[in-house]
Amino acid sequence: MAKEVDVNKENKDIENLPGVGEKTLEKFIEAGYDNLMAIAAASAGEIVASTGIGVETANKIIAGARQKLKMGFETAKEVLIKRENLGKITTCAKELDKLLGGGVETQAITEMHGAYGSGKSQLAHQLSVSVQLPREKGGLDGKVIFIDTEQTFRPERIKQMAEGLGLEPDKILENIFVGRAYNSDHQVILIEKAEELIKKENVKLIVVDSLTSAFRSDYTGRGTLADRQQKLNRHMHKLQRLADVYNLAVYVTNQVMSRPDVMFGDPTAPIGGHIVGHQATYRVYLRKSKEDKRIAKLIDSPNLPEGETIFRVLLEGVRDAEEGSKK
């Protein structure tokens, strides 16, 4: 028996696209393409693979969706007005927020890379808590999808950080959906499944900790580098599409590798090469300092100057350098 389709306004918009009949509409909704933006932002190959329709029909439907959404050119002033709808998530360290232009931004991928113990995962946990704050306190009143590829997620740490902000730990934990990825294929599938969850829940942050670990493990040797990079590229484009379509923030951590050919300066470089470098909107290099202090250096951004700041990782969470622990 065919699945009954809930015909709402968005479904009607899809049904009115050229090439879409009742059965095609049903296939689109079952595949998760239940609004015009989701269709307009997809490729013909993605739609063919998930719905089984022909390539020509897919191209016609995508073109129709883009025309309805007026996805052509617009003035820079119009773009500026649209950017006023972007959200910012506080890191709970004012100077680090300032470095990032007000916090971790929606419709963007923020990548933080560094060696073990540099604070990448600590920030992942902190953002998972602070995104749930009301907007006037630096949050987005939103929920979180946390993709864990290195067994770094700790609910106990979430509880400490929630208590540090005066929040109810159990409620905060209920709003974080954790997926443990065992390899790069599983990681890709989890992001595909994430879209279903985003539509049901008010998800405003996707965390991937770490982005490249599983890819690095699955693809070893120079002979597999091209395949790895292509797969990683598709994965990051999917993350960016989710950020754009649903106005949410994407925070990813990244490993670094040692470069023995570098004689002066820092001999480390982030994994993922130009693929990660070009696709990430904001790139921050983290390194450990004395005791609980960490140094964050903004190395790439489309609109912010390079800069550096210090923050602390305390029992109650990420805080400014001058703050002391309350415990």
C-alpha cells in the first residue's frame, strides 16, 4: 500500500513543479525532498539515486524549483539584509567570540584543528550546550547532532558544562543526538540520516568530531588519496548544504600531521589538504599553552582579519583567559 502523503503548502509547491505528478511527489517526500530549497540545492544525481526518476526529469524539476525560488543574481545589499538572519553561537569565551566575529556562525562550516589536548573537543562539547541557551544569552534555542568518530563524546562533560551555565543537565542531554561513526562510510550515512532528524527537531548545530579521522584510517597510501579527497569533498558539500537549507551551524574538528620538511615555525599542518581548506568557511588553529590555557589563531575567513586570542578550559567549561574556576 502506498504511503499517504501529507499535502501541505510546501508539498503543493512541489506538486506544481514541471514533471511532478502524484507518484513523483510521493517519491520525493519519502526521499526527504519535502520543500523547494531541498530540491533546488540538490544535484540531479542525488535525486535520481534517491527517487529512481530519470535524469532529464530530475533536471527539469530542479530547474523549476530554482526558478520558483528566484535563485539567480541579487544585489550585494540584498545579500547583506539576508545575512542579518544568521545566528551566532557563543563559545562562552568573549574574546574567542570576538575573534570569530560574534561566535560560531550559522550557514557556515567552522573548522578547528590542532594537536591532541588543544581544546577542539572541549569546544565541541561547549557549543553543544551553549547553542541551547536563549538567543539573548548567545544561543539559538536549538538542539544538536553530534557525530563522534573518535569516541570523544562524554555526557559527563556535558553535565559539568550545563551546570556551569546554570542549566538543567538532563534536559540539555536530551537535546543532543549522538551518532557514533565507525568508519568513513558510516560517517557519510549519519550525515545523510541527519536531515530526517533536522526536519523533526529544532537542530541548530551539527558537530563532527573529528571530520578526517575515519577518512584517514580508511584510505591509507598515496594510491587512495584521490578517492579519499573526492569522498571528503562530497561529505563537506553535504554539510554545507544542510547549513544553508536549514540555517544551522556546522562545527568540525580536524587532526594535524607533522611536517618534517619545515625547519622553522610550526611543523604541523591540518589533515584534508585543499579540500577542507577551501570548503571550511572559518579555520582556527588551536594549540595548548600553560596549564588550562589554550591559544586560538584565526587563519582563514572570508570577512574577518587574522588574529589570535587565549581562552581557558575549566571544569565548568570554556571561559575567558582571565576567568578562574568557580569550583
